[in-house]
Amino acid sequence: MSTHDSGPTLRDRLFVALQYAIPQHFLSRLVYRLTRSRTPGVKNALIKSFMRGFSPDMSDAVQPDPLAYASFNEFFTRPLRPGARPIDPNDSVLVSPVDGAISQIGRLDGSQIMQAKGHSYSLEALLDFRGAQAGWSSGFADGCFATLYLAPFNYHRIHMPLGGTLRAAWYVPGQLFSVNSVTAAAVPGLFARNERVVCVFEDGPRLFAMVLVGALFVGSMETVWHGEITPRSPREAMELPLDPTRAPLRLQKGEEMGRFNMGSTVILITAPDTIDWLSNMNGGGGVSVGQPLARLRGRMMAAHG
């Protein structure tokens, strides 16, 4: 990820302009089908090309041989060996839910979330659809947030930053812009414009949310409770059921809660007076699943949807 203090280059402007013009969802569906091909020649060619371009670390995977996977998507969402991502056991610590980089981190200014230098967007735009979830947005105002970007070479499963019970979940349709630093600096309200899945959790008085944001070629997002949520047709906003038959609604810190089939972004949001980010957590820094991000405050403020 890079910053452009002197302003966007011509190449950057063309890259962003092209994304407005192309059929984002159509291309993402093509990639969805291609990455699930089990034809050996197709899937091996995709995996070999990816290995050359991104050189992911396979040493911590359960199956370290890239070509042993039945499809590119199985390779991309590969599980890790037990213990490969130790989860900090301290009950007073919130941990990273993903491997990736911190795009932005800090406190909300009322309901405003920092996207990039000179750009912010509102909680209401990110979370609400048809006004149905306004109560949740008000509960997070003046809280804390971290925008965590997953690069293509990262591990793409998403884990719980704290223990919590799923209280609400919903799908919001949208566009599929790329979510890299160039696009974040150029597309207003990027994360509130892209397709996304919102999950809200409670742990006693603690309230937190994880927003899974889709992106170009990210044709599929899923959770352990709902399975594959996207792509979907028609693309209409909808609440997702709180059904414990697939997975318990209560998950412990570090347990898997979802995954990206191709890469994107997780926005972690906490209610006010809940956490303090660790002093070494800064924009641009890398994080790993289970790594401490913040300390929990002794006095928690409850919020209600």
C-alpha cells in the first residue's frame, strides 16, 4: 500500500476511472466461476500464476503443496496448521481478526469514520439499509474503528477479535470497487458504497461489529452461520437469520467466523468507552490473526439495537 502526498498520478486516475466504467459484478461472477474450476489444467495454471505473482507463505498451511488443492478457491481459502496463529489469551485484550495491514485506525468523530486523507464516511451509510438498522449505528457513535486490508497473499479466513454472541447480521448490496489505497483516496464513501455483510456481536456489556466489505473480483463472502452470502440474485438488502444450526451464535475469541473468497477489507467497530488501541497500532502496519490490537477498558458502556 502506498500514499500519494503529491496527489494521484495519471495512472492512478485512469485506474479509478476504469472501475466506474467496467461491469464490476459481471466480471466478479466470471472470476467466481473460474476460481472454482476443478479442471486440473485450469486450476493449476491459476495457482502457479498466483504463486509467481504474490509468493504467499505456504509453510503455515495444513497442506503446503499449492497444487494439491482441488480448486484455486480452496487454495486461496486454505486452513492453517493448529497453532500457526496463536491467539493472545489475555481476557483484557482485543485481537486482530485477520492477517493484513491497518489502513486506518482510531476513534470515530461522532458518526464519521476516516477513510483516507481528506475522506470520511458515516456509520449510517456503512451500516444502515432502508433505515432498518438505525439503532445499531447510534450505539457505535464516538466509538473506535480499525480498517484492516487483506492483500491477495494474506490468509483469508476471518476470526473473532473477542468472544461474542451474534446479535444481528445483514447484507447490503453495492458496487465492487477495488479497496486498495489508490481507490480509497479517490472514491468518496468507498466502503459504504461497496457490497458488504455486517455482523453485530455482544459480550455482556461490550458491543462490537465486523463489516466484511466486498471488492472487485471478490465474488463471494461467507460466514459460519450463513454459508455463502454473495454473490446473490437479486442483489437486495436483507437481514440474515440468527440460526444456530450451522454454528453456535456464541463464538470464543479466535474462532473462525467467516472468510473472503478472494481478498478485501474488514472494518472492526466498537462501542464508545470499550477499548483503547495499543500505542504501536498505526496506519500501514501489518497485523496477524490473534495479535493484540487494543486493551479493553474496565468500565463498558452497553448499547442496544
